[in-house]
Amino acid sequence: MKKKYGEKVQRLALNAGFTCPNRENGKPGCFFCDETGSGFTTFAGKSIKEQVQLMKERYRRKGIKKFIAYFQNYTNTYAPLEILEQIYIQALDEDIVQLDIATRPDCINEATLELLKKISVRYGVTISLDVGLQTANYHTLVKINRGHTLADYINAVLMIKRFGFEIVSHVILNLPGDNMLDVIESAKILSALGVDGVKIHSLYVVEGSVFGEMYKKNQIQICSLETYVDRVVRFLEHLSPRITIHRLVADPPSIGTLFGNWGKSKSEIVNMIENKMKTEDTYQGKRARFI
Ligand code: SF4
């Protein structure tokens, strides 16, 4: 961000009140998702303009002057085009340098991308799309009720690339049922497709999710912390060195978490990952075939 914008940039997580095709009409959603739509915005219920202003004030006190408006909760391309345009534009002012839009691969289409292109030109902002893959194991995608397939994800990435937007993908490296082969294949697919960034998550389990109910009944197995750390290191080794790492471990919510990060802090886990890489003298891209 410093290279791109010349200074520190703060991301503002916004809740635009969208829904998700995988949760509406009583659908259970992805099994790890609760009714917040996998987001932690602070000022939900307020208008987008108000949310932006309130958060900017908070960070201005720390000397930050440039911001990214991040539409985080639910599926932020899932509405008629005119509504999308109204909402995105509300977030823009002279301090916003980038719009980050989290969505699902099956909710991207050319009309939405045309709209985003128009906004990026008119307002001079960078557009980045957060598109969840979670895992390249298409059997797991069905088992966790993602509601889209691996092919949907590949199609979405290729379409977004044609429009020239940045793409950040999310992966969860310890989904029940996945193994090291799935982790390595996920790294290879992201690299081959040329995504720009990746957010690596550890699965956490929250109240109100299907996994939450299964966890209470002892019906899901979550791998050990050591296995997670090992998977992150192998993932990084097989990932193109060109891809920016936005995170290495999840950030579970402070309320309603039934299982999160094996009781460790984020920094403890990041240290474990870094120490393992140092001990093994390895690095991102060491085994990457798709650079
Ligand atoms: S796509 Fe996102 S909002 Fe929709 S059910 Fe899955 S995690 Fe929740």
C-alpha cells in the first residue's frame, strides 16, 4: 500500500446491508457463516456515508489520511445495478483511494464489472474484488454448502482479469475433510490464474452457524495447530512469489466464538509460521510451478 499510495492506508470495513444468495430465504449459507454474513463492521445500521465518516475520524486521530472502503459483509455485488451504483458511490470521497468489494464467484457478471469500470474511471479509484474460493477441493465446496463450484471461481477470476481489476482470494486451510493435497492444489490454482492477493484463514467456529451446531455435537474434526502451521508453510511454498499475502491466520470475533485459533493469539501463530520457515530455510514460491 505504501508503494502504491505513498503512505499508510487504512481499510474501513463497511456493512451495506446486502444479503447473500446462499443465505436468503432461510438457506443455511456456507457452514462457517453466521447471520452477520462473515463480517465485523462496527457501525452496521448507519448509512454508508456515516460509517465512512465515523471510521475515518477514528483513524485520523492516528495520523492516517488515506482509506480503502471495504464492503465486507455478505455478497456486495448481489443487488440491482442501480442500487449497487448508489451504494458504492456513497462510500467515495477525496480520502478514499480504493474500493474493495467482497463477493461470491457466482455473483460476478459483466454488467457489474462494467459499472465498476465506470466508477473507477470517473472517481479515480482502484477497484479490488475479494472473491472467496476457500478450497480447490470441489467436493469440500459441496460439503460446506458454498453453493458454487471450482469452475464458477475460475470463470469469475478470468472475467475479472479481463476487466483489469485486482483480485484477492480467500482460502481456509483447515476445512474439515481437506488435506495437504487440497492445500497445495489451492496454491497452484491461485498461482496459475494470476490472482493478485490471498487471505489465508484458519477455520473458526461461531454460534449460529451450521458448523457451530456440528461442533457442539462433536461432529466436526479440526486439525491441530501444528498441522495448520505446516499447511500454511506448504501453501506458501507452492504459491507464486508475485501474490501478496494479506493474512496468515483468521481473526475470530470476540463474541460467539466456539472455536478459534486453538486458543492462541494471531501473533503467536504468525511467529510459529515464520519460525518454521526459517528453520526449514524455505520461502514463498520455493516450489511454485506457476509464477
Ligand atoms: S457467501 Fe459469504 S455471506 Fe454468503 S453464506 Fe457464504 S460466507 Fe456467508
